[in-house]
Amino acid sequence: MKRHRIALALVLAGMIVQPCAADQGRGLAAACASCHRTDGHDTVIPSIAGLDESRIVHLMLAYRSADQGSQIMHVVAGALSPEEIAAVAHYVAGHPSGTRQP
Amino acid sequence: MKTLTRRGLAGLAGASCLPAARAATRPAAPRVVVIGGGAGGATVARYLAMNDKPLDVTLVEPKQRYTTCFFSNLYLAGLRSFESLTRGYDALADRYGIQVVHDHAAAIDPAAKTVRLGGGASLPYDRLVVAPGIAFRDGAIAGYDDAAMQIMPHAWMAGPQTLLLRSQLEAMPDGGVFVIAAPADPFRCPPGPYERASLVAAYFRQHKPRSKIQILDAKDTFFEQELFQDGWNRHYPGMIEWLPNQFIGTIESVDVKDRSIRTADQTFKADVINLIPPQLAAGLARQAGLADETGWCPVDPATYESTLHRDIHLVGDAVSVGIMPKSAYVANSQAKACAFAIASALIGSEPVRPFLYNTCYTFLAPDDAVSDAISFRIASGKTEIAEILMSKLDQSPAERAAAVREANGWYDAFTRDIFG
């Protein structure tokens, strides 16, 4: 079901998604850890470990299109393709706090 | 002196025992040696060690504890303790199985693929990562030698120099003059000299309000100039004077006894002088033939392998990659691209598209921070800027205060990403 919601979100955003390999998600998610803790502890900047997959996709697409909000996340999201956003979201959602990351 | 901080490794008798000890436990693991335990090197080591298939990772770093240059201006202003800027290597050794060798790398033999340590031992490698940071250009400023650095600190490699500059600022009388000499591009941390002026001004405003700050700049413009000058006018009117190269000329010499700096036709005297000299890649990289005529190290923009020596990679401030700024964040970003490329080459993991990015949080005042965000792309073998955004001049005080809190949170997460 969750998969369908993500696909729907991306279709609504006018994008067609070919999920990319798991290693791409792991590799790109490594970039998140430069600012976000991955152990469940927020530091003003929220920890992203184990966040819901579809929520990550929605947020990233919002950052990508928005003029408002975090300029840092706008630039990050703008540098990722829809396929890469889906891969990062899948990886991050599958690694709750306490698991070895990335 | 050499010590190993990897727990459970009994062979403390000397580095010459290490290859045998490793062979007994993990015979097939390819060997990666990483020289330099800063933002670039420690990140490479950690991301290599997190692979599913084993890699034998050794990190060579002389210091027992590392002091981050980023956020050290907050210490200079009395806003952060020195201890809060230091990180150790125990997590990398204990949790990630990295062999941390506290010694300095004396020489690299690219043909034999070995690193000779100061203590005499030789470490063989399949891939080597060199993350040595910067050095200062010898003779660029007459009279600025090791002894002069103890009188006019650079404080551009964090540690004792940072403590020295803070003690001089504390001892300076109210009404004194503090001079910062800022170098020409490229140099470590483009907003750094101007953030330093801002935060020292915050300290002066509170404790020595009649004091002045002069920035003697080797450039005619600088990074985030409008944001800085707006902040100086709002927070410290009349306190900071920025003197561009076109007005003062290039610094030629220093006079330690006189506490002065000379350009071709002007002399600047000060109570405290922070001289940030012209820079180039650290000596080890140059001695190993990894730097070109610019003094910096050319690399492949995707794998960070040297274009001058095979199987040696470089990351961080020592490398020259298009217009990427020399920041700890960029070093950490390059380090991940490098670690994934090495894992792909040595243990066959799937290649990962490099994601190269920079963010810097910069303090204009204790309650006023700005940030920049830059994404990079590789096109036709060159690294170029894909998108850049900076804080706007018309942000509210609440937004700037929120950026201060975010910056402190970032420091916590970022240093964990580097040191575990």
C-alpha cells in the first residue's frame, strides 16, 4: 500500500518513477547524515531514522518545488531525481534508529 | 610515539607486527590506509568500515584528539568551550573496527604501495587515501616563520594556535587594535576570516567596546560580502574596517618586535595580529608528487583518485576540484564519494552516483547566523555548481536566531558523521 501511495505522489507531481538499486539509496542517504542524526535524537535538525517512506517523499517533493522553507533542503532536493528521492526514502525508512547506517 | 587505540588488538609491540596480526584474523580483506584524521580522512575511514564486505582500514593521525577549525571562531568569542571543539578516535576504533595509528606519515612510496610512518614502520596498501589538509606557503610573507607564528598566530589550524589567539584577545586592553590579515583565493574556509572579525567584534562589544578591528584583505571582494557588511553595520557600527587589496596592496613582510605588518607602501601596527597566510596542499602530498604546479592536488571529480598517481585518492582542503570551496562540509561530501568509489573498486559494491554538496553556517553575531547551500554536478569531467542559495539580507531577527540553533544542531550531527 505504501508503495502505491509513493507512486501516486510522484505521478501527481508529474513524474514517472523507476526505482533505482538499493545501493543508490544507501549511497545517497549518506548525504543526509552530514546534517541529520540517524539515531533518533533530534538536534533542532530532526533525526531521520525510520521516518515513514511516503512522508519523506512528500516532504522532499515539497522542498523541491517550494520557494519557502529550508533553502538548504531546497537545494538538496533539487539535486535529486524523483527516482533518487524514492530510493533515499526507501533506504531511510528501512533503517530505524539503532541500526548501523548508512 | 605510536599507540593503537583499536581495542582487542594485542599487538602493541610495534607497527611492524601489524600486517601479520591482520592477516591472521582477516586474510582476504583488501587494505586501505587513510592519512589524516580530519573531516575528510575520518569520514572516508568510517564509510569504508561500514561496508558489508570486510575492508582492512587503517587511519594514520598523529593527534590523540582532533580540534575542529569550524566553529573555533565561537571559542575565540567566548561562546563555546575549547573542549567542545575536540573529538577523539575511540568510536572509530571501537565501533567500526578501524585501526587508528597515532603516528605521522613520513613518506609515501607509490610504486611499492607503502606508507612509511615516523616511527619507522611501513604500511602496505591496496588503496591509499591522503587527506592532509593545508600548509602555508614558505617565504610568501618575509619574517613570518615558526617563531613569528607564536607572536602573530594564524589560528587557521585549530589547536594551540586557537588558544594562543584567544589569550591575546583576552589580554588586549580596551581601545586596542586587532588586525586580521585575510589571504587570497583559494584558501581554507572562505567566510572564515570575516566570521572571525564578526565574533571577535561581539566579544569586544561586550568587554572592550572602544577597540577596533581592521581586516587587511589580499582580495577586493569576499564571500557573502553583503551579508557580512550588513551584519557589521547593524551589530558593530564603526568597529570593523575592511581594507581591500586595491587600497593597501599585498602584504610583504611582518615585524614581530614592532608588531606590525608591511605592504609596499603602508605599515599597520596592532595590539593583536591574526595573520592568515597564503596556503597550499600540506607537505606530504607535495613530497609524494600528488600536487601540480598550483600547489594543490588534482583528482578525478567522481572518484577522488589522483590524476598523478594511480590507487591514491585525495579529499579535503588539499585537493583542487573546480570551484568547490575548501570547507569541512565539502571534505565530508568528497569523502563519501571517495569511499563509495574505493569500495566499488576493491570489494565490488555497486557504484554510487557522487552526491556533492556544501552547507556552511556562518555567524554574524551570537544571535545572528546565515547559511549557504551549494549543490555540485560533474559535467564533461569538471565539477561545477548546479545550484547555490544564500540567506537573504531581509531575513527577520527570528529567522537568524533560528539559524543559530540550527547551526549548533548541525555541528553535533556533523561531527558524529565524521567521528562516529
